[in-house]
Amino acid sequence: MLRDDPYEKYRLIGILKKRVLVGPYSLHLHIINSCNLACAYCWYHSPHQTPQGRPRFQAGQKIDTAALFKTLDECRKLKVRHICISAKGEPTVHPGFEEIVDYAHNKGFLLTLQTNGTFPDRLLNAVSKINDVRINLSATTASEYQKLQANNNQFFFDQVIRNIAYLGKFPRHKLRVCIHYILNAANYRGLPSIFKIAKEFDVKELAIRYIRTNRTNQHLRLTPAMLKTCETILEKLYRDPAYAHTNANVFYNYREFGYFLERTAKSRDPGHCYLGWFKAFLTEEGNVWGCCSVNNEFLIGNILKRSFTQLWCSREYQAFRAKGASGFLSRTFDACRSCCFLEENTNIRDAKDSLKLPSA
């Protein structure tokens, strides 16, 4: 089993029978598309993005809370276990953020928050109800943060550090803090400092990710020489007893594959995708998507027109699942090769292959 969840087996059986028997494990929410920062590497709000390069969306949209709460009620009936609260921007700027967290928390969901960590002190009570807080901190000094994430017009670094320090004091079983560090040409020499911050504030996980560049932010692309320097720095950190036991994805890569940083996306073969039985994506407009990575190719429908249950069980969603399971998605879309759920999909495939069904 992938998790301690009695309904995982029904999802795996659903894959084998090519139908859905229960809802997804996770619902990923984009509750708003506004942000209080302008990170240089952001797909939506980077100051380097041009109107032609920026993904299409109507700025200032936020999810309808009444429709969201109805969907969460349906999710309980569908045996959804996990809700990820995110945004095309910063979810904590949603005016109903506290209400959304309270509603989902009271329904008994496991909760993840993807945030830039700049939320004010008044939201700490709400954030502390969340099980997994993932903070995008890609700078290790105030001046670097101001240039890379705040576009020189806001100063939030100290607030982020205070929030990390506060949340890091919670017991591991109640709340986990993860720092996401977007590795790029402007911050790669800060790797020792981000490990130091993680250790100092008892951060439970450190995730170091490549920047995904486009034509508007090529100045942030890591060169081969920079990548070699990164490997050297990470090798020293790995050998340092002070950091050797850090829960970091780069250390996992080294132990499993012999290198710290993932190789190029084109070298990764995702194969058959079974995430359509395990995940759903809901955006601020009320749209339900089968996938968050393939350039808005698979719109299933809208919760303002059809219920989430109807969309989850619809022909449109089943057609998407069939394309993933057949390998069509990975053969067609390069984005599949850099999917952030590749490891999870591998675990699902292995669990499916090992599942033994009773004879008819």
C-alpha cells in the first residue's frame, strides 16, 4: 500500500478494471491567482514575463467559497483523504483563507499548504492547523531575497524566517515544514546557507528544484559549469556530519542514483501515468483539470456547472485516464518528463503490479 489509507486498494483496482470505484486521494486547489511577490522565476508573476509568455489567466480571480465548500463535502463522500491548498500566486492572500482552512480542517482532511511564507502573524493560527507547510524560500539573505523574489519593492525576508522558526517548533507528527529552494544562476552558491537555515529552524524537509526557464528568464539558467559547482558543494555538505542526515531530495538522489541533481528532463521516461485515479486539480475559476502539467490540455469541466462528483465520474475524465494509462501522455508531452509527481506515479505503478485480485 502507498499510504495508511484503506481506500488505496480501490483506486488500484480501478486502474486494473479501467473505471473509478472511489474518489482521488488528493484534491489540489488553486484558490486565487494574485500574489504579493514577484519572483523572478515565477510562471505567472515574474517581472521578466512578457504578455506573450505568461500563461493566460484573468488577474484577481479567486475561488467561489460556497462552491468550494460544496466540493469539499462531496470529497468526504468520495473518500478523498488529502487537500493541497495552493494558488497561481500566494494562497494566503485569499480573503477567505482562514475560513477555507477551518472548513477543510473540520472535515478531517490531511492538509498541505504551498506558500511563499510571507503570511502575517494573524494567520499563524490557521496555518498551524495544516499538516504539511511547503515554503518557497529561494534566497538566504534579505538583499538576495529582495532582488530574486520581491522585485525590489517589498521586504518580506524577515517575516518568512520568523514564520519558519515558529512552525518549526511544532512536533513532527503534527506539522511538517518543507523549504522549496528553486535553484538558479542567481542563488546556486547559497546552497550551504539554505542547509544551515533548514538545520537551525528544524525544518523537516529540504527540496531543491531546478528552475524551469523560458525565453524571458534565460539569465537564470544554470550553465554546465554552475551545475558542476553545485555537485561539488552538495558533495561537501553530504560528507559533513552536521548535514549528512538532512532530509533532502538531493541526498536521496545521490544514495539512489549516484548524483545529487536530477539529469535533464528529456532523459526521464515517465511511462504509463496512473495519477488520474489519485489526483484532481481545481482552479480559482472552478475548473477541474485532469493534469496540471500539460499546458491546460485536459479540461474536464467546471464545478459551477456540474458537481465535482459528476466530473470525477464523467466520460471526459475517464478518457483522460485512458490516455495516461496507455502511455499516450508521456509520448506526446515533454512536460510529463519533468512532472513533480513522477516518483509517486512510480510507486502507484509498483503497487498496481503487485496487487493480487481474488479469482472470480
